[in-house]
Amino acid sequence: MDILSNTVALSRMQFALTAIFHMLWPVLTTGMGIYLVIVEGIWLKIAILTITIMLVFGRNYTFSTSVLV
């Protein structure tokens, strides 16, 4: 409990936590931003591919039902 009553030690711990936070925060936010852009791009690619496939199969379904009926 001696360290909690030492003002210099508490100030150094506060500075260390602040320095660590300021070093990690930009790295984490930049990395998360890049990750989100990549994941969003993959999701859009899959969504566009899925919509395209649905349209093609829909046209084929319409054509095949018009031929068979």
C-alpha cells in the first residue's frame, strides 16, 4: 500500500496508462477501419453476385415456364 500513497509513483502510472492509450488508440481505429472496408467490399461483392444469380435464374424460370405452358 506504500505505492498508493506515493504521489510520484501514481503520477508515473497515470502517465504510463495515458501514453499506452495514446499509442494504441490510433493503431486500433485505423486497423478497424481498414478491416471494415475490406469486409464491406466482400459483402457487397457477394450481394451483387447473389442478386445477379437471382435475376438470371428468374429469367430462366420465366422463359422455361413460358415454353412449357
